[in-house]
Amino acid sequence: MSDMKYNTDQLRDSARSDRQASDAADAAGRGLGGASIGAGIFGDIDGGGGLAGALGSAQSDHVRAARAAATKADNQAGGTDQTAAAGDHLTAATTRIANQGTVNRVADGMGGS
């Protein structure tokens, strides 16, 4: 009866993937945040300043979204790690209970082994 186990390895793999996603989103946010958009990139055209302003606003939105995605993935990884730890605890507890003499006697009395 000592083979009861929760599969927490997959949870830990998922948490690692979430952390990688968090790191990638954070890097994207830093990369976008480091770029500058000025009217000069459009040359000498009417409305270049307005276009640069609109692109700058969209850039800021993307930076915020990337940072939010990084935080969300990191939080999800933490929750997944906690779930894996709970699974490890449950594995230990159920194995301990399954190995108790009382449980084995009941199983023996029912014709089990």
C-alpha cells in the first residue's frame, strides 16, 4: 500500500515554464521601455510629431502589458509551487496512513493483501 503518490513533478515543470514566461515578458517590457520614438524618425513630414506621440502611447501600453504579464506568470508559478508542496505533503500523509497496521489488518480481513 505504500505506492500512493501525487505527481508533483509536472506541477514543478509548469512553475518553471511560468517563470520562463515571466522572464521573457519582463525582458520584452524592458526592451520596449528602452526604445525612444521621436518625430525625427519620420523625416520632415506633416503630422510626424502626432504619429510619434501615438506610437509612444502605444509603446507605453505595451510596456505596461508586458510587465503585467510578467507579474501574472510569476504569481502563477508561486501558486503552482505551493500546490506541488501540498501534493508532496499529501503523498507523505497518505503513505503514512496506508502503512499503518490498522489499515493493513482491515485489508487483510477483507481478503486483500
